[in-house]
Amino acid sequence: MKQQFTFFATTGLFLSSATFAQKQQPNIIYIFTDQQTATAMSCAGNADINTPNMDRLAREGIRFTNAYCAAPLSTPSRAAMMTGVPSGLSGMLKNGAQLKAPYSENTIGTLLKEKGYDCGYAGKWHLPESDIPDGKFGFRKVYEHNDYGLAEASVEFLSEKRDKPFFLVVSFDNPHNICEYARGQNTFYATIEEPEIGDCPNLPSNFAIAPFDAEVIRTEQAANPQIYPVVNYSTDDWRRYRNAYYRLVENVDKEIGKIIDALDKQKLWDNTIVIFSSDHGDGNAAHHWNQKSALYEETTNIPFIVRLPKQKTRGLVKEQLINNGIDFFATICDYAGVALPSYCSGQSLRNVLEEKNQDFNETVVTETLFDEGTTKGWMVRTKDYKYVVYDKGRYREQLYDMRTDRQEMINLAMERKYKNILDEHRRLLNNWHEKNNIPKDKRATPQ
């Protein structure tokens, strides 16, 4: 089925080592966490957390403040990263969904391997297996789904002698252990010390459930107490939750530091691109929400940092709208010299990263199907506004002014004077469905 799709490559699938040396394809390292919201880094101005290694990448590279996951759930988000298509197109809307052809045959690992890259995958896979099957999807398995030893295995991969460029994915589980913490279970990959309550972070400014918030969010929360065991949390419970969450992020940061140290030691920076991100965020007590699925900023807005070789651009903070699924895929393909499959609609960030052209997406769309639930939802982010619509319930449409209300406390969809802006975002969502050949759910865009 693979041959049915057009690839506009002008070279063969494999290049010799001499050709690689001549072309100087960069090494690429993609480090990503699971369930880290964009503000859970000290370089993002968060005084409740200390992430020196993420901060270093930001200091020596570019940090994007408006990067969004393709879907706020692990399998759908990771599927978009690995295939370059929205999860609604690939059919990967649920955890446990299986990659299907043609997307399974043209993963980012497959395409880069065909171009001559040595592709390794270390850590959590979740598509749907916990560990990546060795030798499948273009990757050799470098390490299992286990944060303990993951950095060390990645360092060993980096130390291998090779005459070709490499693409290494390092996928950490944490801070996903916040899910186990909330359920009172043991955290698998970190130990959390509970401080006195006075030493815990305060509650966020948007801790309250906003007026005219989507009713279905609370319906899903009440229906799935195993996933959302926070309904009866006290304010102290939420503060302890936030403390645990930030400590889990700090634990990952220390592990990332081992990889950064190896890059220093082996002098790999001059021809290595490092990208840091996360598959989705966490509610982190905003609007009384834990976990993901809901289309709040805390769950959809994720870290995205790119450190180019030789620090060509450094210490920059940019506001371009990014989908860290399909745009990530397009960017990796661009730098590796791989033509995008014809069904991919993502945009490469290369011109933005290299300061050649700052024009990029005017809109980003995130889609959701609630974990263990039935509710679908869509988010459209534009320069100034964010539009959210769910497929059922009261107040299922939200519109927020991202210039003045990033905390999402004032739903402008309730005001007649914003009808034109609301209609424009409805139109943008319709266009997104058409552009990506995704059958439009009639409930997606109210008229």
C-alpha cells in the first residue's frame, strides 16, 4: 500500500557514508516527557520548580510558548508525532489504538532509516505497546519503558562509533507518575518526599471552575473516579499534588542532564539538533482538573525547545503556533532531507528556527476523545483567541482572549458582540476537517 502515495524524493532511499559526510545531515535527538505542561519549567518563569537542564536547552536554543499537542492523550499524541497526521485521520484517538497502514509503514523512523539514519528509540512507546518492538517502525530498541537507566542507555547509544547520522528518541515516562500519586499508589520511577504544607506550591490563579465552563468536563470527571480521583480534594490536597508534580518534573530534568553531559563530553553539539517537548500536559489543579483530555491550556500547551547545531540561534522565545505532532514530523523530515508523504499537512519550522522567515501557522487544532470516556472535543488556537467545542452538554463552546485571559476564566462565547469571532473560528475548524480529509462530526461546529 505504501507505493500508492507520492514521495517527491530526488535521491535514492539509501545514501553512502561518503554522501552523508558531504551532505552533513545533522544528528537529531528528540527528548520528550509524558504529561508536562508548558509552564512546568523554571525557564518559563515558574518559581515553584527548578529545571536547570531544560533551562540550558532554552538558553542555548529557542523556546516556543505556543506549542500545542495534537491530542491531550498519550497514544493519539504520539501517533501524530510518529506519522505526521492528526489522530482523527489515522484513527488513533484512544489509548491502545493500533497503528495502521499506510501510516504505520511511513513512520518518522522508517523514513529516516531509508535515508540512511541510524534510528534508535529509548523508553516509553505506547503505540500501543509499552515498549517499542525491536526493529519495527524504523527503530532499533535502545531501552525499555523505564525511566531508571533510560538516560544511561541513551548515553551508550550516543557513544557508539558510526559513519552515518543518527536519530535518537528518548521518551521519559515522568511526570506521568502524578497519575499514580493522585490515586494513592506507588510512583514507579521516582520517590516523592512530602514537605510540610507551608512548603508546597500555592494554588494557581485559575484554580476555580470558571463560569460557563463546559458541563461535560464535570460529567466525565464524575463518571471516571479512577482517572479523576480528585473530586473531593481539599485545597491542601491540591497543593500537595502540585508539589509532587513539580518534583517529578525535576526528577526528569536531572536525567536529561546526563544526556546533555554526554553531548558535551563527546563534542556532538556541532552537528546535532536537540528537540525537547512533551506528549501533552496535566491539569495541575487549574479549574480543579488533574490528568489530560480536557482542552484547557494546562493540558494542551506543552514545552517545545529546539537547540540547533553550533547555537546558531540562542536564548530566543517565540510565539509561533506549533502542533508538536504534525509540525514536529515535518521539521524532522526537512532537516533529514526526507520528502513528506503526500497525506501530511504539517509545516517545517526550519525557516523560523534559522531566522529566515517568521511566518508560520495561523491556526493550530487539537482534538480529543476523553480517556475512558465518550466525549469528543476540538480546540482551534489563533493568534489572539482560543476556541473550544465539545460534542455534547451545556456551554459546550468556549472562546477565550489569549492576550488577556490565558487562564481561561471568561467565556466570550456567551457574549453576542463576539459572534463574528466565534463564527470565524467555527469556519476554521470546518476548514481543518476538510484540509485533513477527516469526516466532520456534525456536532463539531454549531451553526
